[in-house]
Amino acid sequence: MQPGPEWFSTWFDSPYYHLLYRDRDEQEARRFIDQLLAHLHPKPSYRLLDLACGKGRHAIYLSEQGLEVTGVDLSPQSIAHARQFAHARLHFHVHDMRDPLPYGPFDFIFNLFTSFGYFQHETENVVALRSAAQALRPGGKLVIDFLNTERTVRELVAYEEKTVDGITFRISRHLESGFIVKDIRFADRQGQEQHHQERVRALSRESFEEYFAMAGLRLAEVLGNYRLEPFEQATSPRMIFILKKYA
């Protein structure tokens, strides 16, 4: 959709991305998903979309809870990995969330673990939300799990190093033109110096609410952490939006 590769289309396909983040807390993620399902009360017949599903770990877990699940992600390598776990009620597709979703309609769409706000132009965020809304059944719900920008910016760690399997990642963070930017530098296994950058738009709750209105989505509630406690702007680590499509 834009000239040249976007950062997420190359970095997410890199084996070093998966190496850097391989120790993410999967037990915490599963507990969060369990809490969400208990909160939303899906019926066994419901269809769910995992939007930006990565390698499919959470889509697989959702499928194990009895739902029919479709996972989509921009990364061909991640989807190729996920497809080895596919079955009659679990499907995976390479897909850009800005494009219309041909796989619906869905009762629920989950966009979890800060998988939003990557695009260079703000209008693309609204385009992505409209595509998601169009794929929901009337009355269906969209869950967006995003970092609490105010707290994240306030507590930004400017520099750290992390060594995984002999690779030392040098990570610096800063604010730039409305984005939280993470620069990741390391020497790869061939000794070549690598530099990747992650850019997540520093979106406020108010910005999200404007997006939701433009996408025809009603904000039902905002939760502040993976225990689904109420959102507190000064202290909550997350902004978890529960949205409903206008009937």
C-alpha cells in the first residue's frame, strides 16, 4: 500500500525478532485469554478472528477452548508456521488488516498484545478498524489490547541490553513524531551488524475514541490490565477496549 517495505513487514519475518521475544510470558497470555472469554461469554458456535495472530499460539489456544477461530497476519513466515496446526475449525491466512476481510462474519475479533498503531499515516488506523468492523456481525464485539501510552511514555527505558543465545541486542527507546520508537541493534550470526526499528503510534484514549466513532464502533468498556480491572489512566499498564458494532 506504500512504496518500500514497512518496518513490520520485514522485522516480524526475521528469525531474530522471534529470538528476541521468545521468552514472552505465555502463561500470562493464556490467563488473559481465559479472563476475556469468561468476561465475554462466547457460545460454542461463535466464530472468532485473531487479528495479527503472529505464529498462531493464541489462536490455537482459543481453538482449544471450543471456538471456531481464524488467524490472520501480515507475516508469511508466521502464517506458514501456524498452518501446521490448522484443522477444520482453525484456519490461518496471510492478510494486511487494512484490507477488507473476506473470511467473516465473526462474532468476536481479538487484536491483542499491542498489535495496532504501526502504520505511518494515522488514517490507516481508521481504515484497519473499518475493515474489522465490516467483518463483525451486527452486535459483534472487537477487543483491542494496547499499551497505556501515558504510563509507557512516562516510564520509557531509554537503553537496555539483552543477550539471547549468544546474540546481544542493544535496545534504545525514544519518542519521535508521535511514535514510540524502539531501535534494536545487534551483530547477527554471520557477524553482520543489524539495525531494526519498531514504531508504535503513541495513541491516547481520546485518539482511539475518535477512531472508533469513525469506524462505527461503540465503546462498551475500557479495562486496565490482564486481570480486567478498570482502566486508570495514571497507573494501568494496558488500555483494553471492548467495542461493539452498531446493529
